Amino acid sequence: MDTDGTLLTALADDLDGSFETLVLAHQDRLFSIALRVLGDRHEAEEAAQDAFVRAYRALGSYEPGRILELRLRPWLATIVLNLCRSRLARRAARAAVARPALSLDATELGTLEPRADEAAEPAVAAARRDTRETWAALLLTLPPAYRTAVVLRHVDGLSYPEVATALDRPEGTVKAQVHRGLALLRTAFEAAQRREREEMTA
Amino acid sequence: MTLSDKDLETAMADLMTPAPPTLALGVLVEVGMVDRYARFDAPIGPLVVAWNGLGVSAVEAAPDDTTFEANHLARTGRRAVRADALPAALARAIERRLGGDRQVRIDLDLRGHTDFERDVWRKALEIPRGEVRPYGWIAAEIGRPKAVRAVGTALGHNPVPLIVPCHRVVRTDGSIGQYSLGGPENKRTILATEGLDPDAMEAAARSGLRYIGSDTTHVVCLPTCRHAKRVTPPHRVPFRSLAAAAGAGYRPCRVCRPASGAIAA
């Protein structure tokens, strides 16, 4: 991308003088990626902030030549996704510790990494409020590999080669994951709508 | 109703969400490009403390926000953005440090200063609460015995007074000396809160007392050294010079190292 090319030149030349430009240019997308993967505004802000701090430290340690070769958009996406993954892993670990105390309640676990078919129900409630919230909730029900692929391709708008770079997976795999993710979303959305219609006519 | 791929893609693209306004500021503060600041109550009144992700960058008795922000920008080249309060952990750490706890870690952002200045400040950090050392002592201890004046200047430029206790450095003749944080009266107040009696210290110095020895251990100390303070009055032996102490068979204390001050003076 041309603007990123200009930005990379500036970063290689004077990191402190141009880093704020990088933050302002990429903050909405890093925040959105984290928000749609984690589903929590506060956590998403922390993850995005950590990602920029890591990017700054990395850029400070790179030779100018290495900075100029960066593919900024997928590179930043990789950083924020790694931070999101460790947050999800910590959440799962906390839930595993908390589980014995919660008697036999499986719903607590279900909200952490629910499978698409299990999570249709909570999404119905959200559907009444706002379609956008519905989509966000449905996205959170996707298995993580599909979710990240769909978020990068269609929320963030990366190209397939960029998504493949960001996720370090073959382009074919990434395409399949995006298509499978969208198919699951479609099914879940239509199920939610059907349920809503049934409730209204009942 | 069937959704087309286009509908799905549009729905996903619509999930792009603007970052909260606090995000960019948080990043720039964390990497040390922008500072935050807040008021902090000290024994000498309210102070301004500024910090960023690298550490505390300023402690100042600024009359108002505008003045502080302008001063800070001029000194550091960084913008300072007012915060409601210090981060709780930092406030606790500063309280403990002012209370004499030298173990508590407080990171400092001293970028833009010379190695000499940093050496002076690091050495001042070694002076315990309730004790003082002469300017010459610092100069000798950092291996620059002739740089007494430069030590005074460096202490005057200390961007983080109280945390780096430049108030514990006094003139070689025993008088209290200058203080950057609002003048010598503040220096007296702070030393008094740390358990010293500045008037008595100056009076003793005027009478020629520079060192105190113990006639039981035959060790000679700077007057505020914790070992000197432990000597009971019947065993206290005042000295005007280290030469006099050496002549009487006294060796210098290994903690306060009075010879450092003497070399420079």
C-alpha cells in the first residue's frame, strides 16, 4: 500500500517522529480486530495498546532495511492476534480453575469458546436489539481459527495473501477457513431469525 | 430469507469500530513519547509528578497546569497530559520511598541528561533518609573529586527531587545550601521531616565540628551517619578534620566514608 510505504520510510528514518502517525493510522483496525476476536471493549483496548507498544519496541530494534521490507498491515495484525490468543488462553485457564466451584454449570464454559450450534440461543436475545450486535455475537461463536480468518478478511479487509501472511497459514487454508466461517455465520443468523419469527407468531 | 455473500461481507465490514480516544494516548505514554502528570501531596505542599512508561520524569512545584505543561515541553520536548491521579502503585511507591524505604523500586525516565548528571543522581540515591553528605563527597565517590561545583549544578538540575534526594546533599562547610524545589526553606522542612535538625546541624558546623568519632570503636564518621548518631554523648569525640582524627588514632567509617568529602574539600 502506498501510504504504508511512505510511513515505513518515515519509521525507518525517524521512529519517534513518525510513530504517532502509525498509531493514528492503524488504531481503529487493531482495536476492531481485538474487539471482534475477544468480544470485550476493555480487553480489546488493552490488547491493541500492548500491540502498538510491542511494535514500537520491535521497530526500535530493527535495522532500517528490515523496517522498509515490512508488510505493515499483516505484521501489526499478527502482533495483536498473538496477544488476543494469549488472553483467550488465560481466560480458558481461569475458567478451568473456576470450574469445580461452579458445580455442574456448563453455561459458564459455553460462553468462553462456544461452538456455533450451541451458541445460537444467546444470540437470539441480542438480535432483538441490534443487527450489528447480533453479527458481533455470532462471530464470537465461531471456532477461533475461522473467527480470526473472517475478522482479518472481512472486518479488517486484508487481502487473502495478507491474511495468509498474518496467520502464517497457506492461502488455500485461509480461504477455506473464511468460507467455512461465513457459512457457519449464515446458518446461525438464519436460525436466529427463524426463531425470532416463531416467537413473534407464537 | 437467504443472505448473499455480499450481505455477509457487508455485515462483517460494518463491525469495524473506532478505537477509544484513550488508546493512542495510552500507547504514546507507555513508550515514553508523551507524559502524564498529576498532583501529589508532599510535606512541603502539593507537587506535580509526571511519568510515562519508562518511569517518573519530573517532580516540580508548579503553580498551575499551564506553567507545568510549558516547562515540561521546554525541558523534555514532550507533551504532558493531566491525569486525575498518579497510578495507585506509583503513589504507594513514592510514599514508601519518602518514608525511607530504599528497597521500593521507582523507575526513572532520565533520558536527555548527561552521564555525569546521572552518576551524581545515582550516588545521591544512596544517601539514607535522616542523613546528609557534602557536595564534595558525591564528587569524590563518583571519581570526579575536583568537580564539586558541577555536582552542585547537576543536583540543581535534578528533574525528580525528593525521589532522588538531592535535599540530602549539603555544602562542604556544613551549611544547608541551595535547593531547586522551591528554595532552601523547603530543604530545611524536608530534612526536618526526615528527623534532622537543620539549625543544630548548621550551628555545630559553624563551631568547627565536621566529624564525630567514638572513643570506644575509634571510628570517625560524618555527623549524620547512622553510626555517629548511635554514639552516646560520653563517648562522642568531635573532630575538625580527618587529619586530626587520624592523628588521634581514628579510622574512617566504612559506611559514610568521610574521607570522600575530605579529599574534595
